[in-house]
Amino acid sequence: MAATRRHRNAVTRMLRASGLLRVAEEAPLVELLKDLAAEMDAGGGARTRADYLSALKDVRRVLAAAPGAAGDGDDREKPATSAAAESAPAEPVESPEVASFASFKRAKGGAAAG
């Protein structure tokens, strides 16, 4: 009998789409979520379910704190409304995922590239 991977697959999709999978500062949370997803796939009980939901809330909180986070309309750029934003140099954007990850790193105070 093949084990189900519903939760592990869903968590992997979310981590890739959000870019959180590549953020070193959040590695412990990512690993915890992956472990809990595996436990859920193995038929985890009430405690596992509560821990899993709590970890998902923590991930959502991290992503919500970052500009350009998933669910924030990250598929398109929001127009600049302030004079400071208009005078800022534009960054080249290769894809929505890259733009979202760059925004996430800036919001988390990640090391500047280059």
C-alpha cells in the first residue's frame, strides 16, 4: 500500500511558490513544517494536527510580514504612489518568484547581494 503524500506535496508547493524554502533564517520553521506534514501523511493524531496548523500559521505570519508575499497580489507589481518610490531606481525583475523572494529578503533584512 503506497503512503499518501498530500501534505508533504502541498507544503513543498507552498515553500517553492513563496521562496521561503531558500531563506536560511527560516530553515528551522521550514524543517518543522516538513516533518509535521510527513507525520500528517502517516495518519498523525490530534496533537500532530494542532502542531501542524500552528506551524502553518507561523509560516503565514512570516510571509505576511514580507512585502510581495503570496496572497498580496505578487503576480503583478503594485504602482508606486509616493515621490520617494518614483525616484528610486528600478530593479530588473526576471520572474514573479524571483521578485517575491527578493522582496522577502529585503523585508527580513537579508544580506545585500553584490
